[in-house]
Amino acid sequence: MMSETKYALSGDVNIAYQVVGEGSLELVYVPGWVSNVELAWEDPAPRRFLERLASFSRLILFDKRGTGLSDPVAEDQLPTLEQRMDDVRAVMDAIGLPRAAVFGWSEGVPMSALFAATYPERTSALVLYGGYARRIRSEDYPWAPTREERQKFFDAISQGWGGVVDLDTLAPSAMQDERFKQWWATYLRRSASPKRALALARMNSEVDIRSILPAIRVPTLVLHRTGDQDMDVRGSRWVAGQIPNAKYVELDGVDHLPFVGNVDTLLDEIQEFLTGTRHTDIPDRVLGTLLFTDIVGSTERAAALGNQRWADLVQTHFKILRRELERFRGIEIHTTGDGILATFDGPARAVRCGCAMRDAVRQLGIEIRVGLHTGEYEWIGQEIAGVAIHIAARVMSKAGSSEVWVSSTVKDLIAGSGIEFQECGIHSLKGVPGEWHLYQVNKC
């Protein structure tokens, strides 16, 4: 769903933005601390989050000046909240939006709140998640971190930028997901340099918007997770109490990042507030081609390389698989140990992608097996279910090293494509009724 990145001129600074979706609701998404509008699509978790927002809106994404793909700024000329509001106006003007709803989270909350108070004629509604009014503790705002506690965060940036900075606080439930951890580290690196990230963190720590909250007169929803490890929930409770007629919703969970944890519950609240309609998880039955991969001989290879070298090799192999998925327009569902599950809306592209994956990973000195089946499956929330998934997995299990196997359904659907097959006989697939004609791809 990722759109072309364009630029709006705000003064003499170019602001990178994207427009995604075709809903009647215009929604400006204000990210937290740092961002990268293109890299946000490269991990399934944030991608699905953005896709869900774009399913009921025309979603406008942008990188604040000094971050991501927007123009850099000197460290002694970091943007004020006023300049950041100008950036939002510049993007809206470039698109031709007279008015839009604004959704800000974390460090995006203060600017979003100030924008709504300053430009109510351009703000149809306001959604604030995981935010604050003041970042440093005071006697009348006692739940914010002390300066000493913030200094520990600054030290973590100085010493650990390039790694998974603060992720154990921002997304505790994702700490066992190596793919997500690697994406997060890359996302931070490509969103800001170490010095700029530290300078922005210091600047954000001085923000205080308490005095403007009573001036917000647009419909407002404030959300927070009770156990948020990064931002004390009492801050959002207080913010909601200061904004006239604001709706406050407190959710279960410990994660701060909005695209981790109980994501659908959060998005349900946002969708209902902005559209009046709550998303329902009616199973969405789809006909598609499912692809499974697996590294051949992974146990022996892991023992030979050692844990760290093997983990690095597996992650590099996933990067290669995702590159091919993007090229052939596949959708990654999730990883499966040393492999991947993906869906395609065209069986020929799926087969060619499987062959390309097999060939591409050989540069790493490893071989994979690939299995494909076309059948019906159901989207339930962000997961898929159905017997077709089990069939594809069993087809893969029959394949040998560097082999791509398909069910007869796939073969029959792509007759005339130029793809050639070798018959592999009739097989029983564990846990699947009946017998199945299977084929190996000889030529893609």
C-alpha cells in the first residue's frame, strides 16, 4: 500500500510526505520522536497498523523537519512546535486539504494538540495516544520523569544509537521478536543521526503545553495503555481532564509503540471515534496462493556456526526473502522459525518469487525449500487461517534442498505461463484429508 514519497516546501525546508488510502476521512498522522515514511512500511507490524488506518481514511504521513526523508536542520536550529505546525500546514496545502483529523502519538502529541488549538478551522477531530503535556517532572506534574531519569535516556542514545535503543521500555512484548528488533534499530538509524536524535530528545524534554489544553475546542479522543512503560498513564488522564469534553479511553497493555501489543483494540477505538463505525472482525475469505520457505539443514548449520553467527545469517536471509517478496508483490504474514509465510494474489508470481528466493539465498551458502498451494483462507484481524495454509506447509515439507514444490492446484492455474514442472507423484499430506498430486518446478 506504500505510496510515492513527495515533498512539500515549508519555508525553505522540504517536508517528505505520503498519501495512502481512498477513504472520505482525511487523517494526518503525526509520528513520535523520529520517523521515516518509507521504512515504516518495511516491517509487518507498523505496515499493518498504517494499512488499517488507511482502510477507513485518506492517510497523510510525513517526516518532521530534521528527521527521516525531510531536509536536515542544524542542531542549533531544531524546529520549534510552531515550525512543526507550519510543516503540517505546508503538507495539507500541497495536497489541497482545507481540513483534516489529526492523530498524534508520543512526542507527536504536544504538536498535534497545539495545532488543534491554533487552527480549529483546519482540524476536524483530534486523537492523542500515549502522550504528555510536560516531559519533565514538576511539583504540579509529578508523574513525569525527573531530569536525572531523562539523562539516563540521553546516555542510552549517546552510547547505543544504531542498536535497539530503549525498545525494552517502548515495546516489552516485542523483545523476543528478532525481526522486529532489527527493523527498529534500522528505523532509528535511518530516521536521525546520533547527534540529531539526542538533540531532538533534549528539545522534546523541554516542551510544556499545559496552558493551551483548555483552548482545544475540536472533538478529542485521548488514549493510553495502563501499563505503558515509557509514558506514565497519569499524564494522559490529566491531559484528557484539561481538554473540554474530551473522551478518554484507557486500554490494557504495557507497550508504548502504537503498532505493538493490542493494536486492533486501539485502532477500533480510533476508527469508531473518527467514523462512528467500529471495525468488526468478520472473517474475510480470500482465494490466494500461499508460499512457505524453510532453510535446509538449519540445525546442523546453527551448531557449526554458533548462536550469534547463525542468528546473523538467518536475519540476512530474511532480508533477501523480503526483497524478493517486494519485487513480486507478495505479502509477508509472519516468519516461521527459519522460514517465512507469504501470500500472493497471483500463482505465477508466487512460483517465480519462490524460485527467485531459492536462487538468491545461495549467495549466503545456504539452501532453502519452498512449497506453494492455492486455496481459500480467511483474514481474521491481522492473521490468516484455513486448511490451505496447512496444505502449503505440507507441500513444502516434501521438497528437497533448493527445490520448489507446488500442489496440482497451482500447476493447473498457471498453464501457459511458461513455467515447467516435473511430476512428483501422489502424496498423503499429514493432517490433510485425501491424496495430492505434487509437482516440482523445473523452469521458472
